[in-house]
Amino acid sequence: MVCYYNETITFFYNISKKNISDTWRTKDIVVVSLGMLVCFFVIFANILVMMAIFMNRRFHYPIYYLLGNLAAADLFSGISYLYLMFHTGPWTIKLSLYQWFVRQGLIDASLTASVINLMAIALERHQTIFTMQLHSKMTNHRVVLLIIGIWLIAIVMGLVPTMGWHCVCNIEKCSNMAPLYSRSYLVFWAVLNLLTFTVMVAVYTRIFIYVRRKNHRMSQHTSQVKHKETVVNLMKTVVMILGCFVVCWTPGLVLLLLDGLCETCDVLTYEKFFLVLAECNSFMNPVIYSYRDKDMRDTFKRILCYLCRRSQQTGEHSGVRFNTLEQERRRRVLQESWVARRARDGGDEQANGGQVVLKDGEKMLDSSES
């Protein structure tokens, strides 16, 4: 078995028939520009979500901790895609094999973290909804262990290709979309995620059937109506998050599956656009929170208003400093004018008159500055 660790990225791209240009084409510029714009919005929006969950004590429950961890996964995804944007197009030629594996591993880890986190949220909702509770009784210690476990699995999945499941030593099995990845790994990764999507959809379908049956009986007890509405609204929010994730990621995963199973399929035509679509999912969750959750929306407003007030206060302090210096400069000019007039006219009467003019001028200056 011959391994090609000493070869360049261009060598593997040529084998996979994936065009790697040494100049910037219009398509590359559009994709990178759009990708960077989305990345910056993803990073800002998910930092906002994490701040809101940290600052508002109403969100200090297991479901919101998991939603915060999902925001952390989306934040990591935004950073991973930003790294990708700076190492794609003509920049790809300059990458070493190790740098290429790091680039792809970051994306794999971020997707894995999001998928497992969504599965954890689905199981948490299943547990609480079937007991008609709003929040799980899971302790904070268990939530922390669950979050640590999610990230450990994500990191391992990101490292799997680097640890050996690649085609560097078997170039006949190289994929087209990811020229250093083995086709068998792409099939495994795509099938695993699509099956996970299917399981989550099945879980939420079962929950909805249960809630629908419960609604009639609960509606007969007016004291439980508000609690029921809160549970259902939170449930709808989580389902919207899952639905958006499935819509954004399924096309890319199906494309990966085709790349792994069909050697003659043209999977490169829509590759970059499906990549941007998958990236867009990372900023959809904050939009969903703002639309569905009033408490989250109000917390967003308070954070943004606080930042705006701080910036305005900084600007006002700068303005006060500028106005004070300008006021002193004008007073100095007025005083010099009065001294010159006194020296020119002479006499106490003229001097007293000039001093009155100076005081009147200073009063006018103070009133105009205030």
C-alpha cells in the first residue's frame, strides 16, 4: 500500500477531478463574500443568545442550558466556516494536508455537536412533555456532564478522518467533494446524521400526538390552560429549530451520500451553495427565539439597548470634552479682544465698559453652549 503524505493538495484535487483555481473567479468571490457576511452575523447572534440565557434567571433551566449549548455549537460553526472562508478558493492550494484536515474537521465537529445537542433536547422534551411539566427535573450537575459528553463526541467525530479514515493511502477511494476523505466515511457520516434526523422527527411526532390527546382533557381545567399553552409554545419553538436544521442540512448530507455511493454523479455543481445553506442554519435559531419567545426577545432588546446607551454615553463624554475646550478657546479670544480694547481706549470708564462687555459675552457663550 502506497501512501501520499508528501503530495500537495493539488495532487488529490486533480485525482478527484475537483477544479482548484489559482485565480479568483466570480463564483469564488460571491461565495466567500456571502459566507463571511453570514459568519459574522452567526457569531454575533449566537453570542447574543448565550448572553441572554446567562443574564436572565428565567432561563436557568435544563432546556435553556441545552439551547445555550446549541448556540455555542452554532457559534463554533460560525467560527469554523469563517476559518473555511479564509482557506478556500485559490487559498486552498497553499494548504498542507494537516491544515486541510483541520479545516474539514472543524466543520464536522460543529455539525456533530449541533445534531447531538438537538437529540438531547428532543429527549429532554420527551421526558417533560409526557409528565406535562414545563422544565425537566434534571440537576445542573447532570446537564453539565451531558454538555461535556456532547462536545467530547463532537471532537472525536471531527478527528476520525485525521486518525486514519481517509484516502491518503488509498487514492482510488477518494471522494469528489472532500478529496482527502474516503467515500466510505462520507457514506457513514451522511447516513448517521440522516438517521439521527429521522429519529428526532419520530420523537417529536410522538410528542405531538400525545399533546394533542391531552389538550382536550386539560382544557376542561381552566387552572391548567396557561401551563398547557406555555408547554406547547416551548414545544413549537423547539420543533421549529429542528425543522430549520433538517431543511438546511439535508440537501448537503444527501449530496455527501451521493458522492460516497455514486462515482459518476455530478455533485460539485451545487456543493458551495449547499454549504452556504447549511451555514445559514446557524443564525436561524436566534431569529426563531426572537419570533417565538417573548422573554428571550425582551432580553435581546435589553442587551442591545444597554450596548447602545453605552456607546451614546461614550460619544456624549467625547462631545462634552470637545465643547469645553471650544468654550475655553472662545473665552480666551473674547478676553484677548477686551484687553486689546482697554489698551487702545484707555481710562477706567472704557475699561469698565469693556469688562461689562466681556461678562455679557461670557454669559451669552455659556447659554449658547448649554
